[in-house]
Amino acid sequence: MKSILKFLGLDTAQEKYRYGYDPQYGYMSQAKIPDHWVPTTCGYCSVGCGMFLGVKEGRAVSVRGDPDHPVNEGVLCPKGLSEHHAIHAEGRALYPLLKVKGKLRRLPWDQALDTLVDRFVRIQRNYGSQAMGILSTGQLVTEEFYTLGKLIQLGFKTTHYDGNTTLCMSSAVSGYKRSFGSDGPPGAYQDLEVADVVFLIGANIADNHPILWEHLKKNKNRTLIVADPRLSKTAMMADVYLPLQPHTDIALINGLMHLTIRNGRIDPDYIREHTTGFQELAAHLKKYTPEFVAKITGLPTDLLEKTALLYGNAKAAFTGWTMGVNHSTQGTETVNAINTLSLITGNVGRPGASPFSITGQCNAMGTREAGFTSSLPGYRKFEEASHREELARLWGVSVKEIPQKRGWAYPDIVEGIIKGVIKGLWVIGTNPFVSYPNQELLHDAISRLEFLVVQDGFHPTPTTEVADLVLPAAIWGEKEGTFTNSERRVSKVNRAVAAPGEAKTDFKIFLEVAKRLGCYEKLFANWHTPKDAYDEWRLVSRGRLCDYWDITYEKLEHERGMQWGGARLYTDGVFQTEDGKAKLWAIECHEMPEKPSPGFPFILNTGRTVEHWHTRTKTGRIEVLEKMSPEAWVEINPADAKKLKLAQHEAVRVLSQRGRINKVHVRITGIVQPGHVFIPFHYIEACANNLTVAEFDPISREPNYKQCAVRIEKI
Amino acid sequence: MEFGGREPGLNEGPLIPLESGEQYRFHFDMGKCIGCKCCEVACHEQNNNPADVQWRQVGEIEGGEFPKTTRLYVSMACNHCLEPTCLTGCPTDTYYKDPITGAVRMRADSCIGCGYCTWNCPYEAPQFNPERNMVTKCDLCHNRLVEGHLPACVAACPSGAIEIEKVNQGAWKQDHSQANGPGVPESSITVSTTRLTVPPHLQADLDRADEYRLRPEKPHYSLIFMTVLTQLSVGGFLSLFLAELLSHWMQHPPGADPRQLSMTMAGGGLEPLAGAAPLQKFLQVGPFAMLGAAGLALTTSVFHLGRPLFAWRALKMWKRSWLSREVLFFSLFAGLASVYSILRWRSLALPPGTMETLGVLVAMTGLAGIYSSARIYMVPARPSWNNIRTPIAFFSTGFLLGPLAILLLFAAQSNLSQAVMLIGKTLVGIILIAGFAQLGSILVKLFYIISREEHELRGTAKLLTQKFRTPFLSRIGSLLITLIGIPLTLVGLLQSGGIGVPIWIGMFLFLALGSELLGRYLFFVSVVPKNRPEGYF
């Protein structure tokens, strides 16, 4: 009947398209006007935008930016603006599933959790406690990371626990530790508003952190310098664009330091009082003359001179970076070079003056601080006896129970599976079957496992499909806790709607596992809500650099987030090293791990697009975003396209030594250099990580996603 | 000029009031846009539109060589024009220029979903919503503006690229050069009010990202049948009138004594002219056949509408809209043709000249209908349609298929003896003239669009010669076969006694009708409309 009325034109869906007046946000679609707005923080990236999630009859129907939030002042990116659609998207994981005779079958939660504990304990009994590995994420709330860390390290007693944060920000972590003695980004978004030079290296914020533009926009006097081998949206907006060759950032920074010293634009007082290692640095930089650097980077010497003058003359210079720096076999060292440049010019700890890692995931910071992976909670060091003792005292456990060194990082866990050391794996909130480099190797590893648990908000995903046990988790909007953003701002995340089906919060799952494992009373006595974990975490972090003691839930609700450590770190020039001085690093620039060859003549760069988040588990299910960016593409320079006789939109095959993409559409564009191609990594259908090389930073263990050699073939 | 900064949410200040002769409009700064598409998603959320209904869209243009490449983003919604062609073309008077804000708005529920505004607008601002079977579009968030809130897109922009400002309409009409920008259709078509700020020193070779993405337009099957069959019907009626005139002339040759002839007809003393009796029958049956074609066409056309029940509303704007006029003339044509057909069947005693007058009226309304049809398509936003070849093609279709259909009826009912061959020959003559005119217009069109630089015409050429190459060649081939075959067959068969003539003519009618339907299909799918720049996908 309804379809007849529609066909005749009597039914024009007027109800759906009615407008109404929302007291908070004014005139808008009636269907989007909620019964109430729930204040929360965006669950995608780590810009950490404040927002309101509109709830109508138990469903999330709309999202609006929080005009009073200092991070985003009411605006949101396209992912944030459509984030409520993710909650009610198709393909949510609804029930625990166990693989029986090759097929995933529904089973009750009790049995699922019993199975998890039984199987992992059995594996640990047979092969040792280190035979269990955990790959988690940067997208749980800090309360969950803190809980999971204790559960894994003190409950299961394995240290082979890492997150996908190693695929993302671990180079920044290692770099901060080596330069400043501790992790922790020193600057703040406000620096973008007041710096006279904003220098972005390998950071395409227009695509990946567009809301930072809100801050940059206010800075009327800034000079924006962007270094990127690809003329990204961000590079396009730059006042000075440095089209350097890939993997040559260190040469560029060394060259800039060389020129800054030569120009007398360094800060000798700051260097003397707050740093060590300047002599070695200066000696090392001697050879990084503009001519030498020009040869490596491909940048003309006058452009290097100009950039060095701009940077050197700046009263406050902000140097921001993202994955272009981190995703490298020299990621950590590049971070050290950036920090060193900032230190010798006195650009640390002042308004507008800071080296600054623009983080990836919404709560990568939270897991770095509280998560018990790359360091002990509260930026404590595994190798520091006093730190272990302090933690043992705080937790009321024997100091012997606190591990003395870090377990394996993500790629080493994968390697450990292949070697047969790790037999059981628990994957939480991440989708390695799109995101891990060299997919073929990963497939081999996963096939060797005796037991794979995947805990996720969605099913099926490429990773849940191969799991032995799938645990359905509540996602953003369905749980409470805190996120910490790039500028160390802790913000509250709130539950707006109930999780679908039988999905439980990760927090609840961890506590249930702890009860079955028999460590609940010891580690989590009387914990029922995330606030119980948070209050213990506040106590554990008290007095540390990342001190949460004063940051209570109540204050967070009122203050629209609070930055631990204040607006900026190291304002007094005292660092977290033993002597309180920052370390200057003399770094050599090495070649990329896989260079183009006659068989594979192109350098493949991978990255993101504004419409999608990571492996599209969420954004691929949101129509308005999918419509804008429905499939992967390969960018190729017009000169190369001509040589290969490729037409715009033509489908091609892309191959590397490791794997292939069977079909991807050509985008002929002058934003990539001749000899380079670019593919976004979001798409399982044309998975860029079939091609990427499994080479890792020896310090941070971060993969070298940004360069590998490929060939393009016509289909 | 600009009112207030961009302050979203609750903190927006009151709207700066308009003075007389002013309206609100968008300002878009290409130099500030970072292509994040927040505006697009915010618009969807504001209006609850599905992903395919894009009131606002962000497009891309690019040019230059690395590292001096320029890529610019163009976010565009409705431009709230001073001479909006959506409004002037609308057959139902759905659009109006809001007296308070100057927004081009739509009267709720008045739209019948004909989609004509979507053809008229060079910016794709009106969008057909399949969930509603009607067209909807950006109204500048009129109701937010009057409440003192910014439009959703403006409030959502993190780089301050979209703003609301006011403009003096008179002054803008004089000089609207700032509404022009690279990749954007020229503002003169509709006097777009959106002010574009374009970065200085742009390369000349900026291409739109959608330049090479050829997405054929919808075929509009109901319109293919509607236009071809109405044209056939009109051509058929005209052929009948011609046949009648000729038969009349044959029976009353000039110079013969009229009295004697009338006696012949009435009394039967003399042999009736050979073939004349079946001709009478044919002249009675023919109109019904043509009326049938028209009826089928007009019935089909109603289903082109999103809301067929409200088809009658399309008559409303006959003073302004060619679409209304088309509906009006074809309705009159169908009505008059019905009366004509019935009167012809009943052979009533009528005052002299009645049938003749009626015939003239049928012919005139029919021709006016075809002309109105053609004028519908002659809109600046659709370059490959907007020229004299459209009416030539439409009339040619009518004068090719109409006479051919009549020839078939004629041949089926009468032995095409020498006596009445004059009629047959005349019809074949018309068929050939119309057919070759059609063929000529196709080839002229092809050469014209191939030689042009405009993005849209180049696109049409590419569609016809690449994507639709086979149908395009079939279209030309089938037409050519018909035009060569008909005279040859007739001459050959007639000489051999004329057996099987109707079968052959029927086959050629079938072939010609197929060719014209295919041609009309290509007409619809190969038009590349002017639109705002789009993205790579």
C-alpha cells in the first residue's frame, strides 16, 4: 500500500523530511532532534573533538560539535559529523561466536569467557606463560587500557602485549623518550595559533586532522612550511612547500640545523643550560651542507636556505609531524632529529614553540600512559627498579610480579607466532588483516595459531572471520571513560545508548575474564564501573609527568577536558632525564629499505583520505562517507601514465615482491612526483598492505609503510 | 559585507538585517577550502538527506606540473540566482524567490517530480530524491537564517571557506563576474549570486576531476516513447490529411466538372476510381491508429513524473514554461484528434468545412506540441541539446515515422495499384526527405561536438564514439538501410505485382521505429549537463 501511495505521488515521506526546532542547535531535521544531547568526545582520531551525541528513543540520531570545547569550537570533520551512524550500522557484532567445525556458532557469554580462559591457560601451561600474545588498539578508553594492562601483565603473566599503536605512534614515543627522557608531546594546539612558523613534516592534516585547521586559521601571521614527497592537500595550502624525496627527512632536518648554526640562529643559552651533546651534533652536521642535502633530498639549495632562514628567524616555531615521519625504519631517529632542531633553536616549552607529534587514534595517548605496553603505567620504566617497587607498593603485589623488561612489540609478536613461540593470540579492537604490512606473512602467522580470540564491535571483519572465538564489544557511544588527545587533553567519553545484542563493554569483558582467571580480587577488588579503574589510575599516575590526580570525572565534565602537565611541558627547561637535560642527537640519514628496481620501478607511498577511518570497519558502513570515497585509487604522475599508456580511471594491477592488488583505478594527477605512486590503505578490496614491505624501525618497531617498490600493469 | 565571524552552535549572533534590494548569499573562498567535505556531511545531517541527494557537493579542479601543481576544491550548493532557470522552467510554479532572504525556495508539496528543474540548473542544485519522488534543494537554511543561526554548511567549515553575506541584487545583476571561477559554469546563465574568491595567478590548464569520468545520464524510457510516439502520431495525422487531399484531388482533378463527379460517387453509374473505396476505409481507420499512438505516448509520459497523480498541475505555467506548453498542446492535440477520428468514422452530415477546420486544428496543435517538446530540451545547461538540431531531429522523427506508418496502413488495405500510387509515392518522398534530414542532423551534430572545446560537448562526443559506439553505429546503420530499402523495395515489388508489400513496409517501419527509439535513447544518455565541479569518484 505504501509503495502504491509513493508511486502515485501521494506519499512523499513528509514525516522523515519534516523540520523542527532544537533548543540547543536551532532549526534542523525533526528526525535528528534528539530527546537529549549527551556530551562526549569523538572516537575516531586523536584531535579529541568535543561533541554532543543526540539520543532519541534509545537510538543515536545525530552528532553536533560542542561550540564551547577548546579543541574544536563546534566544528567536526566529516567522520565526526556522521559518527552516530557507526553505532547503528550494519554488521555490528551481536553475540559471542565460537568456531565449531570451521563455522562460527553462537554460544552464551559464560561459555565464551570460560573457553577464552581455559584455552589460554592451557596454552600457557603447555608452552609457557609467554606463549600468549595480545594485540590491542588505541581506541579503548583509558580505564580499559589500564585494566587490560594489569590483567595481561599481572593476571595472565605474559609480557607479549602490544597495540596497533606500534603501527602508528611508537616512533614518536621512542623519540620523545630518547630526547626528553619520557614520552609526552610537549606542545598544545594553541601553538598553531601563535607560532610564526608552522613546520609540518609528513603530516597531511587537511585530510587526517582537518579540525586542526580551526586553530591554524586563527594564526594570521604564520608561515606554513610543509615537507612531503606528495603534494598533499596540506602541502597545497603551504606558503613554502618542500617536495623532498621520500625517506630523506633526516637529511633535510640536518641540513636545516647546519644552516641554522651557520646563520647564527641557534639559542646558545638554551643549548648550554638545557641540553647535552651539542659538540657531537655540531661536528656531525658539518657535512650536511646545502649541496650535500640537496643531493639527498632533491630540494634546491636556495629553498633549503630560505626555509632555514624562516625557521631560524621565527620567534616561535612549531614543528608538527605524523605518519610520514613515524612510518619509517628511521622513524624514531627522525623524531630525534626534529626534537634536536627544536632544542637548539630554543623552540621547546614556549607558546607557539614546540616539537609536536600529531597522534593518530583517539586514545593512543591513553594506552601510552596507562596501558602497560611500551612502559609501565605512568610512563614508568620497566628497567628502573624504583619504578617497579613503587608500582608494586601501590598495587599491593610482590615486586617480583612486575615485569623487568618490555615484552615483544607487534611485529615481533607476529614473528613469534611464525617461530612457534606464541600459540594463542587475543586481538582487541583492531583489524590487522587490512592494516598490517605484508599481508601474506600475517596470513601465514595467523594460520599457525592454536587459538585466536578477536574482540570487536563489528562482525564480520577480515579479522573476526578467521577467529576461533569472537567476542562482541560495545563501541564508542555505548560506554564510559576517558580519552587523551594529542595535546594531552583528557576528555570524558560517555555512554549514550545501549550496546546492541549481547555486546558488552571491553571493561566488563576484562573484569569477567579476571574473575575466571582468579585474579579479580587481587587486582580489581570492588571494581564495577570504569570510574573505579580511573580512580586507581589517578592514584597510580600521581606525581608522574602524566599526573591525573587532579583530573576527576566531575572536573572533566565541567572543563571540557583538561591537559595533564598544563598547557605545555618543559616550560622550565627541565627534562625527564637523569641530569634534567634534553639529549641532542646526531643522526645519519639512511636509505629507504626497498628501493625501486627495473622490475619494480615505482616507489609506493600509502596514506589516508579524509572520509575514512583506518580499515573502514566503521566508515565503510556509513553511506554518506562511502559515497564520497567508495573505492581505492592509485595516484600516478601524468608523465608516468603517458609512458605506461594509462587513461584516467583505467583499472590496473599493482605488484610488489610480496603481493599484489588485482584491480585498482588510476588517478592521473600532478600531486605525486614522477616515479612515485600513492594508494590509500583503507580498502581491503584493494589492500595496499598486500604490497608494503615488512621492515621495521629497530627502536620503535614501527613499520616502514611509506615506501616500497612496485610495478604497475595494465589489465 | 560579511556578517559576523563563523560562530557555530549556540553562540551565533543575530543576523545583520537586509536593506531593500538586498539578499543573502554564499561566499566561497577557493584559497581557504581544504577539501575536507565537512560542509557536505553537515548538509546531509541538517536535512536528513540520503547519500545520493547532494544539496551541497565538493568538487576538485587540478592543473600544472609537480611540484607547481594546483588542486583546488569547489564546494557548491544552490547559488540562489537572480535569474533562476529552475524557477522559470518549472511547469507547476513550485519555485519562488523568498522575499525575506532572497533564497530560491520550493513550495512544499507542489512539485510533481518532473525533474525539469534538474535539467535547467547549470549547477545541479535541484536534486531528485527517489525516496520522495520529487525534487528538493538547498534553501540557504532559510529557517536557520531567520532564527539567527548560520546555515549548517557555513557553521561546519573548519577553515572559514564558506560564509554568508549580503548582496545588492541590482548591482550584482550589473556585474556578477565574481560568480565565475575555474571549472564553474558561466554565471550569465542564471546570474548566480554565490561570490567566489579565486586564488591569484592560477594556471590556465585547470581540469575538473570529473572531466574524464563519463557517467551517462538517465535514459528516461518513458520520455523516449513519449516523444517518439507523439511525433509519429502528429506525422501520421498530417500524412492522412495529405492522403485525403490527394485522393480528393485524384477524384476531382482540376478542370473536371464537379457535378459529374459527384454523380459518379453517388449514383454508381460509372466505375468508381480504382482503389478509392478502400481509401475511404483507410481514411476512417487511420486516425484511430494514430490516435492510439498518441494515447500510448501521453499515458507513458505520465509515468515519467515522480508523482503521476498530480500530472494535471503541469498545465499551470503555460505562459512561461515550455513543459507546460508541451502538455497543453499535446492535450489539445489528443482531444481534437479524438473528435476528428470519431466524426470521420461516423460520417455524419456536418456543416461544410467542419472536418477541414478540425483537421487544421489537429495539425497545428500537433506541430506546436512537437515544437514545444523540442524547446524543453533547448536549455543552456544542456549544451548538446541546446541548438536547432533538437527541433530538426524531433520533426524529422515525426515526418519519417508518421508517413511510414500511414503507408503501411494504406498498403495493408489497398492494392497499391497505379491509380493510388501517387499517394504512396508522395509519402515515400516525405519519408526520404525527413530521413535524410535526420541522418544529416546526426552527422552534423557529431562533427560539431567533436570540434568543440567545451567540457560538456567533448563528453557527449566521447560517450557517442566510445561508450555508446555500437548503439550509435546501429542507429545510423538502421536509418540508412530504411532509407535505401524503402524506395528500392517499393519499385521492385510493385513491378512484380505488389505481393508482400505490406510485409516489407511493416519491416521497414519496425526498423525505422527502432532506429528512432535508439536515437532518442542516445539523445538522453549522451547529454553531458553543465554542473558544478565534482570529485574523482
